[in-house]
Amino acid sequence: MNPLLVFAISLLLPVIPAPKEARMSDRPFDRLDFMTYPRLFAFAEAAWTERRDYPDFLGRLENVYEWMDGIGLYYYDIRNPEHHPEPSYP
């Protein structure tokens, strides 16, 4: 009998407010994207592989950074946090 593994990830939306200023901006989802990516990819890595090689994961994440830049996601950049500062609204 094979065990069933279940993984879950929580994203607390009350921590990601959508104030009126954010909804009125050109990019209202920057805060959500910033809090989600690349955390979602790290979660998937932990859930789908038994290999726990953080330097290797960071190397493979380089392609993901290029992809996120290409589609315009506003993500947390662990390599350079100033690349996308944490969004804040007045």
C-alpha cells in the first residue's frame, strides 16, 4: 500500500490588503504577487521532490526569474531585494 502524501500552503489574504489606492493603481495585484512568488515555487519543490538541494534549487530558479520578468510578475527577488521593493500604498 502506497501512502498518500498531502501538502498544503497557506497565504493569509488579510495580510495582503487591497486598499482603495491599490485597487485604483495600474498594478493592483503587485502585493499579492510579491507575497506569492517565488514562495509558490519553493513549496512545489518541497512537495514534488525528495531532493533537498537548496543551491541547486536557486540555480534552477534563475529560469523562473526570467519567466516572471517576461510576464510582468512583481515578485520578491531573493538575489536582489531592491529589484522589486515590497509594495506599499499611501
